[in-house]
Amino acid sequence: MLILFLRTIMPDSSVRVKTEGVIDGEHREIGTLHFPSGKTWAKFWGAIQRGALNIQDLEVKLENLTLTDEAPHEIE
């Protein structure tokens, strides 16, 4: 299972993260997360990297986007 986090830092320093994934071989849009600050986002991301989601065979990736990006990403 792969979850891709598409992070955008907003002009007010909040963080918007769109999540997509490949679950059971199928591409799915998971949802959008909003964080009030970069510090809050960093704590969340750190927890993910330390294994807060205890899911066997979970792979997570982070991609930085800008406000002008149309999410030009490719899930492998």
C-alpha cells in the first residue's frame, strides 16, 4: 500500500495536504488535510514516519507542491 502526501504551504503559513494512494492495486483519492502551521504538519509527518500508522507494507511519500501546481505527480 502506498500513500502519497501532496503538501502545499499556503500564503498564511498554514499547510494543505492532499492524500492519494494505491490501495489493493487501485488508485484512490483519500482526502485533504489542513494544518494551521508548518510546526503542526511537521509533528504529524514525524509521527507517520515513526510508525503511527501501524500498517504492514505501508509506504509513504511526500511531494511538495506550489499553489500554481496542478498536482503533476505520478504514483508508481
